[in-house]
Amino acid sequence: MRKYFFWFGVGVVAMVAYFYGAKAGRGRYRDIRASLDAVWNDPKVKKARKEALKRAEAAAQAAVKQAKKVRR
């Protein structure tokens, strides 16, 4: 019975989200998309993304080295 109420709640939330999204219309979608693009393409954000990628690659390499040591 809990599963039924869970999925019923998910359906209600989806319908409400669809209703408000449709009501806002395409213009509001474009506004939101433009602001997200502006943030994504900001030079500070680009720099932070590159730094995060470098750190993730370094962490992955360190994990591989550690796994090789443990495997021995």
C-alpha cells in the first residue's frame, strides 16, 4: 500500500510540475535557459570546471596507483 501512495504522490507532483511548466510557456523556458547558459559560460565557472576536471583526473590516477599497490 505504501508503494501505491508513493507512486500516486510522484504522479501528482509530475502533473503539477507539468501544469506550471506549461503555464509559464516557452518564453519563460527561454529566459531560464539563457540565464543558465550565461552562468555556464561565465569565465569563472569555466575556470572552476577545468580545475575540478584536473582534480578528478588526479584523484582517479591516485586511485589506480593505490589499487595496483593493494593488488600486489
